[in-house]
Amino acid sequence: MHLSAILSLALVVSPLAVSARGTLGFAIGARKEGGQCKTRDDYEADFDALAQASGTKIVRTYSVVDKNVPQFDPCQVAAEILPAAAKKQFQVILGLWAESYESEKAALLPVLTSTYSNTVYALTVGSESLYRGVSACDVFSAIDDARTTFGSIVKRVGTADSWNKFQDGTADPILTGDCPGPKPRPGITFLLVNAFGYWQGQNINNATATYLDDLQQAMGHIQKLAGLNTVEIWNGETGWPGDHGSNYGEAEAGTPNEATFFQHGVCAALAWGINVFYFEATDETWKPKSVGDSKASADEQHWGALDESRTPKFKLTC
């Protein structure tokens, strides 16, 4: 990336709600080796390993109940992770699927009590829902309901989606609240922006430039809509597959490249004050293949910063 582009990124970020140096967190899965559901003890062990390796004290999840893998039993994610996080003094950005919001909300209501008001940093409703074709106003309606339902306990409620859905205006109704329904309804001011050089098929030598440029474009558009309003933005996902992962275009899997992207890409974003969630905490060899921007498939089994025994695969500090 040219120096002017990096300086532009700093200018885009600075009016928004970011710290002097960004916070590193990890996306954490609901299942362990073999696809079995994680228990409270499993999450506690995850937290211990992540804190020791990286110093982090925050993770993000994707669902209240993980039941999107038909061959496996549903996992009670919120019920298991929240007591573990409270015990280990971790915070959680707790995800709810937008496409099954009502059932997710019903499952969360008896779990999310004021006991966890300091444990749950935020709720996110939807994870790349716009990328999968869900309408922005449908996502906004679910977010708006969640902040009404859980707002006395959780201060921040937002969504997570791909960088290009923020950059190209698809997410605008979520940011502005310009959707059918009672007026006025304020827009959403907590956003997770996902960006991957890998999923754009970039060579490792260009991956950092692509990653930072994508963030710049998304954050620039968000800032334009936000004006003087404060919007808290995190990089919701970024990462690179390690050994035994799939190549994708010119992006070559391998732990040396994973380590390179972390040190060059993730550490650069953190240095500019961007909060980053690394995808992901541990390898998940049970996972099916995923589809990237070119519509080609690649596995997501070997993206962990830690292997399945919770051993760091590379240096997790900058």
C-alpha cells in the first residue's frame, strides 16, 4: 500500500470510536475436535490459552444456539460461554443469527441477565447476512428489536458483515435507520467489518495492502454517513489459513504465511488504532468448506491461531 493510502486510513479512523492502539480479540467456535459442543470447561481452557499467548481478554461468537450443522447436536453457546467468560474475566461480543432471530432471542432471554452486564461487551445480530442476500431492513429490524429487548443489560447492539457491503451502500439502511416502521429509529452505531486479503485471492505479499485498503473503503463510507456521530467499528474478522489449509487464487495456505499476515496485516491495523478480531481462535477440523468472493470453495479447518490442542502456531503478539 502506498503511504498516502495508509495516511488516508488513519484519517478515516481517527474521528471514529477507536483507541490509541487497537484491541486484539479472537473469533471463537462453539465446537471442539470431532464437532462436539464445547462445555464451560472447554471455554475456560480456550480463554486461558488465548490470554497466555496473546494477552487478549475478548472474544466474539456467532450464535446463541449453534444448530446450523445438521450432522451435530445443537450447542448452547451463550449458556456455556458466559459463565466461563465471567470466571476468567473475559468479555464477549455475543452473536445472534439474524435469519433465525426470534428463536435466538428466545434462547437468550433466560440466559442474559444483569449478572453478565460487564461480561457481554456487545450483541451482534447477523454475521454476513447482507453478504448472503438478507435485506438490510430485515437485519435492521432484528437489531432494533434486540436493543429494545436487551438494552438495559447490553450497551452496544450492532451487526457484522463483509467490508464491501458497507462500502457499496448495501448496509446504509442499517447505519441510518431508514427502514419502514416507527419513526424516528436511530441507526446502528456498533459495527464489525470483515476483511480478508485471502478471500480475495491475494498473494501474501499483497495481502496486507488489500486488507487495509478494504477496511479504508468501508470505514470511509461509514464515516460519510455518520457525520459527527460516534460509530464504534471493529474489524470483525481477518486471518489466513495455516498448514493443511486450501489455497485460494494466488493466496497460498501455510503457517508461515499465516504468521506473516498476522505480523504485517493484523499488527498494522492494531498500530493504527483499529480493533481486530482474528479469525479464528483454534483450528476446527470438523468444518465443511466455505465459499469466497470468486465463488470457489476452500476449507476453514486450519485458520486457528492455536491448533486444536490450544498450542500457538506462531507468535501472537506484535
